[in-house]
Amino acid sequence: MKIKNVHLAPGYSAFYFDDQAAIKAGARQDSFVYTGAPLTPGFDQVRQCGESISIILELADGQLAEGDCAAVQYSGAGGRDPLFTAERFIPLIRAHLVPRLIGLDVSQFRDNAASFDALTIGGAALHTAIRYGLSQALLDATARATGRQKYQVVADEWDLPQVAAPLALFGQSGDDRYNAVDKMILKQVAALPHGLINNVPQKLGETGGKLAEYVSWLCHRIRSLRRSAAYMPDLHIDVYGTVGEIFENDADRIADYLTTLEKRAEGFTLYIEGPADAGSKEGQIALLAAIKSALSARGSAVKIVADEWCNTQADVVDFVDARCCDMVQIKTPDLGSLHNTIDAVLYCKAQGVEAYQGGTCNETDISARACLHAAMATRPERVLVKPGMGFDEGMTIVANEMNRILAIGQRTGA
């Protein structure tokens, strides 16, 4: 079946674009916004409205396939593509992609996705957000054209088994890191709370004391609210390199601090995402490897999660091959086309490194559902609940889509 027409619609993402450099430099929160001047090119404010672009493919039989172009909250940081706005990129899509899409046969997803992912315009690759949204639409188109669910398309084209079992979901709290934890415990997510520890004085503490107290509170809160002692969620906290800031990126001092957090975790498995930021990919790999080695030397079971400077499928391979971390966040919008996310998850699993299929709060319901289908086929160890920072909304989208897939699979035997 072929594409008959293409429709483009500007939209809102479920969160906001934040200038990470300005926030790390001390931009103050004023209610929901931040004060001060932006530091990252492309930003007009430290926090500004998140945007998306819907790509709607009209198939020859009249069916409509959808995908949403979206970029991460911290666009332009850590080697990522710049700020993504509908006003700037709709004209580019209309001029350069629509003519290539009309008449395209969508009976196969993988080859189509790879072809557009490799496309260059004026010598430059397409923004990752465009490749991301277009691949979602192409996956949906193949599923509709062939009468399958999206996860079945992925399983068939990558020759994967269709496993009728739920995935481990990871809730993110945003700045509401106390109330959100209660919600996560009540809904029994497998990992929590993310925490958004992206500022030293306000969230980490000048010597790490605020985060240490928060870890103790987390453990107490889980034990107080859980319905059964069998519920032992992993503690997964993203510190955005701030631990490295207070310890001058010294691997031994960072490891010493992380072991104190481990003691406060009181038997819960502790994952620390982005403990430090070395400022480059090569430096990040080396620094994470040193931290991991220092933790091992101390007999610590703290697990290190790579995020910053691990932006592409090739980056994921390099981080995994270096054995510098226990888990890799595969940040779906940064990888561009969904076929890269699929390949990245499968590479992690093949090499024995845990795969965390993440993304960003700054996505949409369409992109979150598409990612969930990819995850149901590839089976990463952890899947982010998204979009938004309210938790409940993302949980409704991701968990309910997962349960629908499982229900249909049980009915059809697929």
C-alpha cells in the first residue's frame, strides 16, 4: 500500500524546553518558570513552551497513520540537536519530505525508516525530532497496511519472539519528587522516582546532604505505603552530573559519596543516572568507567546509568563496548528513527548491559505509544513512563497501551 497524501500539524508537547546550562548555572525558579537569561543557543527563555509536529500519512485506502516529532526537555545540551520548533521545521518537512513520501510503499517499516534516517538536506542530517516522528508514522502505516499491531511489525521484521508479559515501568517525578513518589508506590511502578536532581544548592546540597536525606525518606515512604513487603522497586535517581560538580569529577570521591547513598537505600537496589558530566563523549566514557571501577573496589552494588553524551545508536554501542556503565538510557528522541532505538536495545541485551528505553517528559501521547510498541518487541529492562511530569498521565498512556497489547495478544494467540 502507498501513501496518498501527507498532513502536518503543529502541536504541544507534554512538558517544556529547559535550558540546562542556565539551570546548572543557578537560574532560580519563580513558581513554574525560571528567572535569568538563557545560555543555550536557540532559547528565548530558560524555560519555554514545548512543541511538536504531527506527521499524518494518508494511505491509499483512506487510513491515517500518525507520528509526532518531539525533542527532549534539555535540547541543545550534552551534544544534542538544537531547540525544535514547529515554525522553523514545518516548512522544511513540507518542502523536502512530503514529495518523497507521497507514493511511497509502506509494506515494510525497517527499510523505509532507515532510508529517511540517513537522508541529508543541504549536506545536513534531519533534526532528530523529525526522524523520530516520521519513523513513528511509518511504523503505524506499515501496521495499518498489513493488518498488524505495531509491536508485531517490529517483532516480525527483526525476527523477535512475541512475549506476552508486561514490562518494568519507571516513573519520573519532575520537581514534585515527594507527592509523585506516593503515586508511584500506590501504582507499584517497578522503578522510581527519577527525582530531577539538576541543581546543587536546591536539590543535591553543597555536600550532597539533601539527596542523602531524600534517599532515606524514599525508603521509609515505600515501606510505609506499600501493600506488601514483596514490592521492592528499584531506586533510580537522575543527578544530571551534579555529584561530579561537588566532587570536582574525582571518581574516588564520587564513589565514596554514592556508597553513602547505598547505605541509606537500606536494601533497595540503587541506580544513579549521570553521576558526572565530563563535557565530551570520550571523557564521559572514561569518567563513568573510573566511577564504576571505584565502586567495585569498594564492594558497592550501586549501578551507574549512562545518559549525557550517549545520544545516538552508535554512541550506545561505544558506551556498552567500553563497559563503563551498568545500564544505558536509550533516549528515544535523540536517536532519531525508532529503528535506531530498536537496534540499541537489542545491542545492549546481547552484550549483557541493561537497556533502559527512556525518552523525555517533553513528548506526546502518540510518541509514547509508539515507543511502547517497540519496547514490547525488544524487551528492555526498564521503560520510562512518559510523557509529562505529572506521572499519572504518562502512566495512563504507557501502562494502558501495554495492557491493551497484552489483552489482544492473549485473545489472538499472538
